[in-house]
Amino acid sequence: MKSDNTELPSILIAGGGIGGMAAALSLARLGIQVTVLEQAAVMGEIGAGIQLGPNAFAALDALGVGAAVRDRAVFTERLVMMDAVDATEVGTFEVGEPFRQRFGNPYAVIHRADIHTAILEQVKKTPQVELVTSCHIDSVRQDATGVTVTDHQGRTFRAGYLIGCDGVKSVVRQHVVGDDVRVSGHVVYRAVVPAERMPMPLRMNAPVVWVGPNCHLVHYPLRGGEQYNLVVTFHSRDAEVWDVRDGSKEEVLSYFTGIDALPRQLLETPDNWRRWSTADRQPVGNWTIDRITLLGDAAHPMLQYLAQGACMALEDAVTLGEAIRHCGHDMTAAFSLYQRSRIARTARVVLSAREMGRLYHASGVERLVRNDLWKGRDANGFYDALQWLYGWTAATCLAIATNKEQQHA
């Protein structure tokens, strides 16, 4: 715990997305003064739906916003994998009551804006947090007493420490690590449609993934079943750069000629698509330099195949707060403990997501092998395989790192 003569640090957070808001709330709950610098003119989230595993709910509960997120989420009873080539079921994975008992929390889906709003509402009630919008960071400089951030308007912001939560194209990461993004060549189209536009056979209360050769499709309900989230992914035939823009129905239709008519209906359902050319980065062994550390996609951007990007950012935010608490507000020690507690776990998720993408997009004999992997696997086998991922809790988030410290004391 903080000693009475230890001055509370001040912290800048670059980025006001889910990770940045969660970090602001985590630190403010410790009494720390936080300034969030967001490049958008309005605090909010773009995108569509995301999936929340039990580990995400464990983090949300630790932040005090679990109930607010649950009020906005759709809870699912199963996860379904279908073969997009012949419309046969590859596997159904129950995430009902036995799953919730095993992991202590449910599996749910939610609109990105809804989870962001739930966290933002709590942040706005917290006097320790200042929100600054229209702040596009140009440069970062640190010295012996603090960190100075300059934005595109020439404004400067200074605090004792800086946390980079500014996404895949993080300016703060460029200062700390200086590496390049790894453009995957996989393109994601996303849309949200009213439930009445959804083909009747596909109106399932479950995240359903249709896996196909060099492609896959996903759908699940949002907002009490009033909407459906649609996501389709394909391997681009063109050289890609990381970007987000409007999609073309003609383009997406051209990549799904070899799939069954049932999932193909999804491609005709939206009027408009948003197109993401996806990227991640190679995992690194250090994302901290002195008074600056990274969190969320800035620290460990990942592909979407495990649906864990937002979940990992939430875990990061809680772990950082726990590290600061554990180290008595000694920020140098806390940053070190935080990243030691997170680097191996998040790297495993980054690499596992890449491998899951390969399984989803298998073709030929590999497709048959992929389908055989799930035959005969019962619920307990599924739960055991995911214990490492879904079994995370705030109470144990520092256990590995602190145990190693004690062994070497």
C-alpha cells in the first residue's frame, strides 16, 4: 500500500478507446490524477460487435462496471462452428450454466459502443479524470521528472507518467519500441443490420462462425436481439496496407464464390460495409521505457480470430492498477511488474490468434483435419483447453510475477 509520505503520481493516457477508458478508471480508483488525450472530436467507439469471454467480465467487475455492461450485453448459450463449404456443423460448444460455473462468468456479445459507454459513464463520475478531445499526438518527450506530449495544435500536456493506449498505429509505441506493424493480408468487412433483415435460418442466439477456404463469416445478435453483427474475412488478392474505409459489396462477393448458399446470404444482407485491412505486431519482451508504458493494442495488437482484443485491454487495465497498488505507487516498480505479468500471456494470445486464423481458413485436406479436431470433444475438454484464457481473475493477475519475485528474494 501507499505510504503516507508518498505523493500520488499524475498520469497521461494517450487514447480514449475501451483500453484507455478502462485504464483511466483503474487508476482513478487508486486516487491518481489522470488526463486522457483522445484524437477524436467526441469520446466514443467506432466498429460493431465484440465478444466478451469470462475473463473480460472478471476485469469489468474489478473496475466496478460489470453490472452496467451486463445490462447492455446479449448472453449466449453456445458457440457454433459451421463448415461454409457444405453447411455442415463442425462443432457446438456450450457456454451455458456449466460454463459459467467453471469460469465464474458468462460468455456474451455486445456492441463496442455499448461497452465503451458503460465505462465512460463511470469515468465521467470520477473527478480524478480529465478528458481532452481533438488531441492528435505529434510527439512524446520524457525527462527526469515527467513526460511531455505535444499535439497537432501545438498544445502541450505534462504529467509524471504516460500510458500509450493509442491502438495499432500507436504514436507512443513508436517512441518506445519503434517497430512496424505486420499487415496480415486478411481483410475484414463489418456491418450491423436490423434483425428483420437477417435471413430467418441464421437468426441464432449464438456467435456462429462459418469457416471456409481462405475466408470465414461470423454473425451474432446485439442489443437484445434487435440487431445482428455481421463480420466476414478473406485473404486479399492485393497488397494491403493497414487502413479502415468503406467496403464494396462487389469486392466482398468476389471472394466467397466457393461457399454454400446459406451463409452466402449474409453477404447480400447489409446496405453498407466498413472495411478493415488488419494488422498485428510481433510480440516484444519490453514495452516500457522509464516513465512510459503501453496498454491494449498499443502493447500487443492482435488479429481478431480469438475475439480477445478488447478482453486483453481490459485485463491490462486491471493488472496495471493492481501492480501500482502492490508496489505502493512506486511507478517504476509498478510498470515493471505490470509488463512482467502481461507479456507472456498477451504474446500467447497474439500467436494463438494467428494459428486460429489458419484453422478457420483451411482448405483441401487441411479443412478435413480441421473438422476432425472437434469431433468427440465434450464440454469439459473444451473448458480444459480454454482454462488458460478464460480462467484469468483480478485476484491472481500478479501471481506469476510476484511468485518469481519471492523465489529470488
